Amino acid sequence: MLLLTGIAVLSIQGTYAKNVYKWVDDDGVTHYGDSIPPRYATREHSILNGQGVEIEVVDGALSSEDLQQLKAQAKAAEIAQEEEAAAAIRDQVLLSTYLSVDEIKALRDRRLELVQAQVQVTKLYLKTLRNKLETLEEEAQRYGQQNTGKKTQPLDETLVRELADTIDSIILYDKTLKDLEADQLALQKKFVGDINRFLELKQLPDSR
């Protein structure tokens, strides 16, 4: 009787000493067993000892979507960190460069005046180019009217080249003018931001 009882106890202890696996299925139901179905083996699961105490957590294999999401999160965190560092540098430069809002405004006015001068020069040059184009087109039209016979002569090569060069120059300076006007707006916006940030850092009242 004692021998049989001892064998039974050893058998029970052996059963409870075996590790148990814990996992969650597709429906969110938790399962326990001495092995994990293959379809859940690569997912996160826990290993319990014979007393039901969790002794290890096995991370599941990440899907491609999970990996992409983690990469996107890491990239976003990196960008946010870089922006924060850049903002701190800008604040330091702002405080070390200017002593007052008036100094910021003075630099703003000088920069805007310079850009405005470039805008005016570009507009004048564009006006000259358009007048030149108009003259060239009238010359080409007169040339065409003078050659209405059967043996029409082609346009003079020099005239053709001047027309093409003038049109190309107008396109180029049109783009330059648009860029300068965009620079004006960007510059105004930048200095508004600098003034607001300076006031915030210095905790001064808005004196704009």
C-alpha cells in the first residue's frame, strides 16, 4: 500500500512539474496546454511552471505590418527629436543675436528692403524684355507681309534667334520674380515668428 501511494505521489509531482504554455487565440480566448498549436507558436505566449507561476514570456514574431509600423514610429520619434534640438538651437541663437524686439525689426526691414529692390529691378527688366519681344514680333509680322508671293523667304536667322532668346529670358525672369515674391512672404512670416518667440522667451509684453 505504501509503495503504491509513493508511486502515485511521484506521478502527480511529475505531472505538476511539467511546464505549461499559455497563449491567446484569434478570438482573444486564453488557452493553457503542454504544447502550443503551430499556428500560434510564433505569437507571444507565456511559459508557466508546475505551480502555475509565469517563468518566461516569449515574444511573438512580428508581421511585416508590425515592422513597418515600428519603423514609422521610430522615424517619427527621430524627426521629433531632431526638430526639438533644432528649435533649442534657434532659441539660443535668437537670444544671443538680439537684445530687443527693435533690433529684430531693424534687421527685418533691411532684409525686406533688399528683396523689394530685387523685385523692382526684375520687374523693370521684364518690362524691357516684353517691349523688346513686341518689337521683334512686329518686325517678324512685317517681314511676313512683305513675303506673300509664291517664293516666300524664311525669317532672318538673327531675328528668329532674338525672338527665341527673348522669350526664354522672359520665362526665366518671370520665375525669378515669383521666387522673389515668395521670399518676401517667407521672410515676413519668419520675422513674425522670431518676434513672437523672442517675446515668449523674454516673457515680454507684445509690443508690435
